Amino acid sequence: MKKIFIAAAMTLTAPAHALTIQVCTGEFALCAASPTTPIAGQTITVNGKVFPLGVAVCPVLRGPALADMDLMDNSCAPPGPSEVWSLFQPRDSFPQAPSWANTPAAFRKFTTTTAAGGGMSNMFSFPCKLRAKHVNKTKLADCYGPMNESPTGVGVPAGTEVMTQSPAGAADPVGGPTP
């Protein structure tokens, strides 16, 4: 079984190396263009491997979105009260930091480094806590996931080419290694 452990507070279980993608409909966080801030001293364990824990602020949207059911206990239901999942939905534009105004979506590649902010994060199908305040009429959530871990559960070393929708210069952006 694949086991995910977040900061001594939450454990999710899923079969090892199984990636079951399904479409969920409803409210979700879209972290595709978000930078991530490492949480000092906190880790997350994914499939027995320990990674630094990061938090990304992400816009909350509605509609159909792709989800990894193995990480979500085979349910599209919210992970808890005032929580949503961080899922993925292809969009031409969506609210992005810092203004949270609707901004065109643009994919870019970058290579990870060991410099501060030069890594990446994976927020796909991890839990998010809704924020009480909206910014520019956008509902936001704090999403928690592993730093330098790919959506397949393996580490992402420095020197890896990564795809993201975050702007150049975003620290530790949400993304995934290129195939």
C-alpha cells in the first residue's frame, strides 16, 4: 500500500505505484501556476519516502477536474470540513497570484536546482484548507504537499526538467517532471 503522511495529522493510503485517474466534479483547488513555500521542520511521507512539506496558495474553482483516486481514498468527497482537493483541469485562463485576477495559462519548462526556490512541488490530489477571505473575488485555499516529489511518488533531483504553469521566477512552483 502507498502511504502518505502529512505532519503527524493526516494519513492517506493507496496501492503502491498505482495511478488511478478519474474525473471529479465540484469545488477544487487549481495549483498549476502556484509557487510553494517550504514549511520549516515539517515533512510528508509518500510511499515510505520522506519529503519536505510545502504549502501553495491556490484558487478554488468549480467543475470537472482530474483526480488521483489512489491518494483520495477512491472518493471525490472533500477531505474534511472547509477542505477541498487540489486537482487539475486544463484551462485557457484562471486566477493567479499575486493579484488573483484571471490570467492566461501558459506552460513553461525549467530545470530544478539546489538554490533556494529552485525546486518544485507536487500538489496533485493532496488536501487543501479553504481560506476565509477572498482576494479579488477569488476563493483561495492553502494546499499541502511534498517538495521535489513527482506525481508518480519518486523524488525529483536537482537538474530535472519540469513543466509548470507558474511564471518564471516563481519559487518552488507546482509542476511535474517532463517525460
